Amino acid sequence: MKKLISLLLAVCMIFSFTIFASASTPPTAEPRTTGLIACYSINTYKVSSMYMGIDGTTSGINSVVKSGFVDIIIQSRASSSAAWGKYLTLEDYVVDCPTADYGRNIGLPSNYQYRVYWKHYAKKSALSTEKIKNYSKAVQM
């Protein structure tokens, strides 16, 4: 049974879909000891004067059947003293594996600061799900 589970996890990891593989510095993951989500991260960075990179990971415990990112919102503000406002909502990204990796470059207007808000998502069964809110650091474009 352990070999079957290990094989399924290996196949799931091999065939997991990554939207974009970036060459940036990997984000630091926040390990956890309780719940369905074992580890999660979010990272934003300036790719060029017009593009911001977004990447992150949601890793569930072995019994998790779906994981990903939901309620993905790019927030903006004109200066560091201004309040954050919703700039753009992106589509949820959920995969049928215990671990989900997300990566994307997005074009944004300059002279603003941007950050990403999302919820890391893991599902074990219809009655057992977990969501963790997370904000990225601000990026000046």
C-alpha cells in the first residue's frame, strides 16, 4: 500500500502543471504542523519595467486530494502611504494533487505599487478543506 501511495504521489508530482517556471529566487516556504496544508509560500518580483512575476506553492499533507490557490487578487496603490485597492482578479488555480505550484508574469502599468493576495487551498474530502490567507511583499513598478 505504501508503494502504491508513493508511486501515485510521484506520478502526480511529475505531471503537475506549472503555468510558468521562473528563474527567480525561490520564495521561503512557511512550514506548518497542523491542518491539511503542510507548507505554503508566495513571492512577487519585478521582471521588467512592465511585468511583475508571481509564484507560490501550496503543499498539502499526504491525504490531500486537491490543492491550489483561490481568490487571487492583485492589489495596487499609488504610494506607500496610500491604501491598497483591488486592481485585478485572476482565475482560481486548483490541481488534483497534494502540491500545487503557481507561476505567472503579468503586465502592469508603471508608477504604482502592487502586491498579490490569495488563499492557499487544500481539500481532503467534501467536509475537510483548509484555506490560508496570504499577502506577497509589495513591488514598485
